[in-house]
Amino acid sequence: EHLTLLLGAMWAVVPVVPVSTAYSLVSQDYGKLRHILATVTPGLVFASDPAFAKAIAATVGDDVTVVLAQGEVEGRTVRSFDELLATTPGPTLDAAHAAVGADTIAKFLFTSGSTKQPKRVINTHRMLCANQQQLAQAFRFLADEPPVLVDWLPWNHTFGGNHNVGLVLYHGGTLYIDDGKPTPKGMAETLRNLREIAPTMYFNVPKGLEEIARAMDEDEVLRRTLFSRVRAFMFAGAGLSPAVWDHLDRHGEAAVGERIPVFTGLGMTETAPSCTFALGTDVESGDIGLPNPGVEVKLVPNAEGSGKTEIRFRGPNVMPGYWRMPEQTAEAFDDEGFYRTGDAVVFKDPADPGRGLRFDGRTAEDFKLATGTFVSVGPLR
């Protein structure tokens, strides 16, 4: 239902806002949910079931239409998702769709907001389409057969919602939604799914890959199925430890006689998400590789007085700005229109830039102790 609603809205030029379920089901004060609703002022709010009723009652105004895939919300008129599906398209929809262009807003994605309130990132159709073409040129084996994904990554995040869902749509592939996740409780479901369905490319955060590698030590069915047709693994969100990387390599050698490539790179919500990829056979933990086709990179030494080199991006996959945040938008770009990432990089081999870049922490988070010692937060974390 979520995907159907999302695609219908994008067709009809209605921006969508996928929101983390934790803001409704884990939060007790709904602070971030209130912030998001106040920012985007939605005309319609969709939820899968009455588990979200308490959050809806606390944060969604009576003037906003609420749609549920199933169930009711006590004391409130709710439309069913089936009712929306029964709508007959007409000339109004045709006229709306005719207005879709490259700069039309497809969705708003909110940053995690770990230290501040989440920022609302404008995602245009140009950003989404450009990034998928960049991925097609980076992952050239996608032309051999449509991708098959088994994926739990949330759609409110750019990795799951833009990168992975987009990859399947762009190449006419298949997405099996994994109800597991890399937690002690959720991992069993992920492993069960991977025993049944063999992906052609597998995405996860480092913790998920670590748990899968460990499980394959004792589970021959899991290893045989996972490696039966996987062309590459990819991780994002944090660094993959060399120990886990080696563990995956050993399983690949045992299962199919060779190591399966492990891809990574640098991406962010503001760039839809991918900007660089490390795709070679000599990729190591910490590498972020080279720019995507069509992406311009600018390296700024001593950015923010940190003594580090910041990487900045310009290209068709970069956001036009933050929604209704003119000051933050102005601060996000330099005088040449490059997006300031705040991420620091170094060359893997200064004598050979073609070998790509390595992540070097953040520029703004680093600090000095009273002794004058400079603390680099990225490696410390």
C-alpha cells in the first residue's frame, strides 16, 4: 500500500513524505513527528494499521484526511485504502501528470536529526532519475538481468527508499520486503528469508552483514542460497570492519570459489543518495572510491579550520535545497554551487588519484582538548 500510494502521488504531482515509524511507535512525546507535520502541512496521512492510532490522535489535525490500509481509529473518520484504489482516473489526473518535469518535487526526506530537528530535503524527479542512471553506469552487471532484492531498509531513508526501491523500478526487477532487521529479534526473520530467496545484489548496514556472515558458519543452506546468484554486496551507513569483510570473502570462496565484490561509497539524503563508489577488486574498509558519472567533486583543504580536506558535490542528483529553510539552504552551498558535505577525505594513494578517496571523518565535529591535542571524532567513534 505504501509503495502504491507513493507511486500514485508522484504520478499526480503530489509530494510524499515517508516518515520513520519510530517517530510514532517508539517516541513518547512525538516531538519529531509534530515537527515534520508542522513543516510539510499534509493534506493526507497514511498509516498501515491502528498501531499508529495514538500518534495520529496526538499529532494529526481534524482537517487532515487519514487513510488506513486496515482497521479504524477510535473517534475519527478514516478512509480505507481500498476506497482510494477504487478511484476512477480522469482528466484532472491527466492534466496534473502532464505538468511533471525534472524539477517537480517528488518527495521530501527528513534527515535523522540526531542532534537537531530533522531537516527536510527536497527530492526532485531529476535527482531520482539522474541517480538511477548513475547507478546503472556504476553497476553495469544490472544490464545482464533484472535485479532481485531482499531488503529491510526503511523507505524514509534515502538508501532504502531512493537507492534500492529506485534500482528495482528502474531495471524492472523484483523487491522482496524483508520484515527482519539487524537486531537480536529481527535477524531470525532476515536469515529465514535469505534461505528462501536468492538476491542478485544484497544491501545492508555493517551490523547486518556481520550477523549474516556469522550465521553462515553453521548454516550451509543459508550460504548456498545467498551465494547462488549474488553479484555484489553493498553496505552503507557506517564502516564495515576488515574482519567482517574477510569473513564474507571466506564464505564466497567456500561457496562459489571466488570472492564476491563488496561495494561502498559516499552518499547522503541531500544527493539522492549516491555521489561516489568504490567498486574495484582492491577496495578496503574506509574507501569511498571515485565520483559517479555526471558528479563534480571539489576538495577544499583545511575546511572549517579543521586541518582536513572537505569533499563537496555538484550535479543533477544534488538537492535544490531544504524545504522552507532558506538560511540553511544558503549555508549548505558554497559560492560555486557545490554542496558542503562536512565530510573529510584523503586520497588512498596521493601519487595515484585514480585509486580514489578514503573517508577521513567529519570536519565540524572535531575538537581540541585543553592540552591542545586535536581529537578526530570519526575514527574515535
